[in-house]
Amino acid sequence: MIGDPSLYRTLASADPDFRETFKVKADFNFEIDRTQENITAFACFIADYCNRDGLRHFDSEAVARIIEQGARQVEDQNKLSTRFSDTVDLLIESNYWAEKDKAELVSGKHVERAIAEKIFRLNLIEERLQDLIAEGTLLVDVDGAAVGQVNGLAVYQMGDFSFGKPSSKLSGKSHDKGVLILGGYLGGKYAQQTPLSLSSTVCFEQSYDGVDGDSASSTELYAILSSLAEIPIKQGIAVTGSVNQNGEVQAIGGVNQKIEGHYDVCRLKGLTGHQGVMIPRANMRHLMLRSDVVDAVKAGKFHIYAVGTIDDGIEVLTGVAAGERGSAGKYPDGSVNDRVQKKLRQFTEQQKNLAASGNQKSADTETD
């Protein structure tokens, strides 16, 4: 029996006899290294399948496009998908479009057409969301700057199709964990000499889905820092990435869908040349973007920023230096971190004054 690992675990936990019937379990990897040997084997598989099923053969451009799609499926430039059933479906549909063109060989444009047609059959919800953004029902700013406001990126999983759009999600367990990390970061960064007196609220506007994940934690932190420092964030740059307590931005999933989702919104509203997506540097190897997005990046109409830390990211979003802590524990004047630290100290002083005022009023009442 061949099946999904999650289905096996479900049956094994629900039926005590299942393990007795299926005693030997083997896990098969769904990806292989993108070596020259495996690329050659992949091309041989394509040729062999065409021979066995009477399909037109694929030219070198078409084979390359099939292999690129295999890397895109696993979101890794250095890997290839071994889900050959998906590859076979793509071969059959590409052959169909070559037949419609009365071509002797399947070319790259036929593979592209097959991929585009499959997306067209599955992306009704994505198109509806795009319509809502275009008509202004869903408000997404992709130009200008605003304090304490930043575009996060979400991936919608629709079974055999997924897509991204500028948004954030309501809370789940992993997301709550991400929020807790923010307190650790703020304390370690700004509360070395004075106590941290801060209560912050982050709101995900026009979000009605409860979807889990902590990939928005860096986005939330940028919004908090912008609000504290009173420095506006460039709205054309959307953000994704989780963060640890040391301020290191960590890899996330669905990076291609998220970038493409924001690009589609920016293209819909008009590309300005100042828009883009900020991703964790660790996700660079996972970039397998659509050709139109790659062309826009090459032309300077859209940008992808890879960052390793929150300091790197806040500089991209604001255009203001983050600032490094000096030997005296202070940040350079006017830097983002300096302005945040000063605001937090101001909050601490205000809290002390309120406490002192409350104690004085209590003493005066007792005297009366």
C-alpha cells in the first residue's frame, strides 16, 4: 500500500489492528539532489514516457522547463521533485498544446501554456481576492509610507493549489509563540539598563481566517519598532520571516507564492519601481519564481531584499540606519534603535511618575 504519511499515522492511531496488518513501513523521499546525473535521469524519464505513451518528444527548452518546474514544486534550487505523477500530468497537457499547434516537438511555450492553464482552472479564489483589492474592498497600500503599518504576506493553501497575497493571519499556537518571542527580543535589545515598560497591540486588519504560523513575527516587530521610533515604513515593501530572540530572521515556507502574490497586487495597482518583498536570507536557495516576476526584477520594476537580522530589515523598510550599541550601551543619535530606546525610557519615567503621584495621593488621603 502506498499513501500519505499523515494518513498512515491517522490509521495507525485509530485502528490497533492496522499495525498488525502493515508491519513494515518505509518512508520515500519526495525530492532528490539537482545533480547533473539526476537531471540526465529526469530527461531520460521524459523521453521514455513519451516513447511508451506515444507522446511527441520534448525539445531541450521544454525539458529544461519541466526540470525547473520540478525544482519549483519542492521550492529549492538544489532539489528536484520525485512526484512523477505531477510530472506526467504536465507532460500529457504540454503534448496536448503542441498537438493543437500541429508542432512536431513539444517546446517551452507549450509547457508554459500547460502550467498557465492548470493555474487558470484552480485560481478562482485568488482572482476573486484580486478583484476585491482592485475595487478597494480589501485595502492594501503598496505606495507611500506610514508609521506602525507594514504589509505582511500570507499563503493560502487550497489543496492542490496555493497562492500568496499581502495579509496576515489570526492567531494559532505557533503564531502565539512567535508573539512571545517579540517580548524576549525587546527586553534583550533595549532593557539592559532600565526595565522594559511596554504593552503593545498588533492588529491584522481585514483578516477573517484563523490560520496558524509564526512567519509574521518579524512583520509585527517591524510595526512595533516603527511605532516606537515614529519612523514611517515604506508600504511598497511587503515582509515575511520569523524571528528569534536574538533578532535573527529565520526561513519560512511558501516564499515563492508570497513574493508572487505581492507582485500581482503591485502590478494590479501599478508598478512604481520602489516595490518589493523582504525575505529571510536563508530562503534565497528556495527562490524559483515565475518568469514575469524574474523579468520585473531584472528591469528594476520590482525588488527582492534578503535580510539576516531585524536591524538589516528595519533599515530597508525605513531608509534610516538601525544603529549598533556602543560600549556605553547607547545607540548612535537618530538611529532607529536610539529612538526606540529613548521612547521606552520615556515610558519608564512616566510610569515612575504615575506611581509616585499615586503614592502621594494615598499618603495625603491617610493624613486627612
